[in-house]
Amino acid sequence: MPTTTQTAQERYQSWLHNPVVDAQTHAELEAIANNPKEIEDRFYKDLDFGTGGLRGVMGAGSNRMNVYTIRKTAQGIANHLLQASSDTQALSVVFAYDSRRNSQTFAEEAALVFAANGIKAYVFDSLRPTPELSFAVRFLQTSAGVVITASHNPPEYNGFKVYGPDGCQAVPELASRLKESISRVDEFSNVKTISKEEAIAERLFAIIGEEVDAAYSRAVTNMLQRQEVVQAMGDQVAVLYTPLHGSGNLPVRRVLREAGFQHVYVVPEQELPDSEFSTVTSPNPEEHQAFTLAIAQADKTGTIDVIIGTDPDCDRVGVVIRDENGKYDVLNGNQTGALLCHYIVSAQKEKGVLPHNGVVIKTIVTSEFGAVIAKSFGVDVINTLTGFKYIGEKIGQFEQTGEHRFLFGYEESYGYLAGTYARDKDAVVASMLVCEMVAYYKQLGKTLHQALQDLYRQYGYFLEGLQSLTLKGIEGIRQIEQIMQRARSEMPSSIAGFQVEWVEDYKQGLYGLPKENVVKVYLQGDSWFCIRPSGTEPKLKVYFGTMQDSFGKATETLQTIQHAAMQMIDGFQK
């Protein structure tokens, strides 16, 4: 096991000369022998295990995603499970994977490590959405879950996302224990593994599929809010869907079909799995470019009511609607979240089933638009730190205490969940509910665009923005830490003429939340911005929000604040 005193060059040499290393990895290591900068980047540390697990560029090295770092991680988690369990024979883990390079290989390699440790591994027979993995953990009553995915990252990335027995991503306390266990494992000398044939023979490796799929689809379709609307309008709504080469293709279309939508079309160029995501710059529904082909197809037909697109592991969904001029407009995550929040809460109010202790949960960087809507119906709103794991954790807590009934959870980065069958954001249920909304408003003679404008007129013109600074490598880590430190100690009393009313430093553990490296600044006049390092990418993210009495005023205010805040942050780097 590499020690903290080893240099990157020493780690490199230990990998290069280890007889366990396969020929392909050895050749990749040989190829960088005269590139000290590349050696430094690949070996200056172990790939970080955070609250979401591992995520990084694939390749040879301790700071890369490869079979050795995957096996090491699996062994560390297996050790933790064995040490924490009083009945080790009952332990099991379920695995899912998406369409990325090496995803199936990584899933099976990890599963075989667990099997070698006497822990039963359930592995899906082909790619599946991340939310189905979250569902499967509790459906199969496993001790943990793993999904191999890097979500919407570029093709060279992959990841290892870990779920607890509650179907929720590992939150900081569990992640810290897992990280400690993993750190005690050497990727070569003390990792157990067996062949797939042996694992199957010993009933420690099981292939799963349709039984879980069917149960998951039933759980999702049970979340229809106005089933009678879909029955009446299912043949009058035209949906165009793009899975962006990922795992959503079959489950999204299955759920829409079973819900009752009869005209669901797919973007053919983006239908099938493609680990290179060759038709898009980024397989991310947050990027408008991802919808270029879909919008062109919709323009050609002229009959499409709504376009939906999901990311590779199908936990995020983007929505495209037509405006009053027939032009397709890509909604942002806050707009879709506000629409869904209003639709779910108002439908339950209308039917007389809105619970007295209902709750909507959102993250601290998400717009207040949905919160204001929910509160107008008497529904409580709770803020969590960024990351759906915190929303999932709250769902489990409320099921135990009965303090609240979970109605809807969402974050600005296109993640939504209605219902408690899963503990992670689910683009499958969100896609279905978006289509249901379209059907409902179409029955009323409205488009989804008109419904959104109605909400703005009623609740105020909310507008949000996001700026990112990419700061890579060791120097990038240093710069991000410097910016965060100076944001805490040198925040001015006003930004672009707007007085700073108060500053929330989440590193202090505010509101009973875990400590997190986040600073949120509230400005006079219903505006704010929030600075946080990304947990999965070498980026510093800056979120902005405002609410004004017109779009024009909101746009002007947001632009002014964004410009001034980013200038300030740029100065913090120097």
C-alpha cells in the first residue's frame, strides 16, 4: 500500500515493476516513463473517495479509474461490511452500470471481489439507470449497492458510486468510514478475487433483470398524480425522447408506455448506447447543445409537445417546450423543478390527499421559486446541502420519525424525485411526470410554457445562473482553497451596489447540516449567490439567484451581480 511519504515517482515505479500488473496497463505506464508531469498527476495521490464514491479519468495509476483502484475500493468496502456485520453470511451487494467505457468490466470486477469475500453479488444483465439501482437495494434487501457511472462527465471519465442498505448514496459519516477502510488496502497485495465461473458455482454471483425492472416500473407508474388525465389524453400528447446514448432508453420508454402515453418517439441517432457519446459535445441535458438533434427533429415534424432528454445514468432529465411563437425553449432545472413542485402539490390538494405534514426538500443552491410555491399550499420546505444523498437521507429519517411525509425533492442540476421507492434523483419518474403535466395542461387548453408564465405572474420572476471555474491538478486545488478562504475573510459589504445582508458559512455546520466547504451570500432585494467546490469535478461553482417583479429587471439584476461576483472571485485567485 502506498504510504503518505512515497513520492509520485516511487508510486509509479512500484506499479511499473509489479508482476501483478497486466500487459496493457504496463504498456501504458511505459509510455509515460519520460513524462514527469503525467506521472505526477497519475500518482501524486490515491483517487479520492468522497461521499459519492470514486470518480475520475480512466487510465493507469493510483489517481485513475482502473481495475486495480476498483478492486481496492471493493475490498475496502467488503472489509467494512464484514467487520460491521454480526451475520456475515447474509451480506450482499447489488451492482448496476451505464454505457461508459469499461462500465460492465468494472462492475463485474468489483462484484468478484465481494464474492471472493463471501458476500453475494447481484449484477444486472445489462445497463440500468442509477435510480433503479437505488430501488434495487431495498427491493432485494442488500447490504449495499454500487453503480458504475460518471453521470454526465466526458467519455474519458468513469465512477464508482456507493449506496447504503437504505438505497441512499453514502453520506459523509458512512463515506468517511469506507474511505478509512479502503485506505488500508493495497491494490495489489491484499485484494481477494475469484473467477466469475467459481463465483456463480458457489452462488455468490447472480444475474438479475426483469423481475427488478417490472417492480421498479410499477413503483414509478404509481407516482402518476392524475391517472384519469393520462387515460383521457395519452393519445393526444406527442413526446420526443433522447437517452443521449445512455441507460434511460428502455426504462423511460417502458414507463411512458405503461403509464398510457401512446406517441413517444426517440431521436434515432442517440437511441443506442455509445461510450463515446459521439453526437454531443457533452452527454449532459443541462447543456443546450445536447438537444440540437432533438429540436431539429421536432421542428421537422411540427407536432411534438415536449422533448425530454436523460443523461447516461438516467438520474437527470432536461425538458424542452414550445413557446408562444412555436420555438423550442430548453427549461433550466429550477424551472422544471418549480413546475413539478406546483403540479404535484396542487394535484394532491385538489384530490384532498395533501398530507398535513407534507414536505418538499431542495438544496441550498436551488432557486426559491419552488419553495415559495410549496409554502403557498401550506407545505413545509427543507433545505439540504448540495447532493441528492442528503435529500435521500431525509426521506429515510422522516419515514422513521413520521415527522413529515415526503412529497417531492429536487436540485437545480436537473435532479428530481417524487415518491419514496428510491433514495436518489430519478429521471424516469421525472420524465413521466413532465409528460403528465403536458397532458394536464393540454386538456386545459394550455401549453407547459403558458403554465410556467402563469407561475411567474403569480409568484414572482425568479431567475438563476451558474458560473464555473475549471481549476485542475494540484495547483487547482490550492487556488480553490484560497478562493474559499478569502471569500470567508474578505467578503465586501456590498456587491455591485447591492448590500450584503448576511453570509452563511456552511463550514460551521449551520442549521444542523454536516459541515461543508460552501459560502452563501444574501444581497438586498431578494438576490443571492453561493460559492462551492464541485465534489466530482476540478471546478469551483458559483450559483446565482434573484426574484424581481419583471423578467427585464430580473435579467438586469442577475447579470450585474454575476459580473461583479466573478470579478471579485477572480481577484481572490491572485
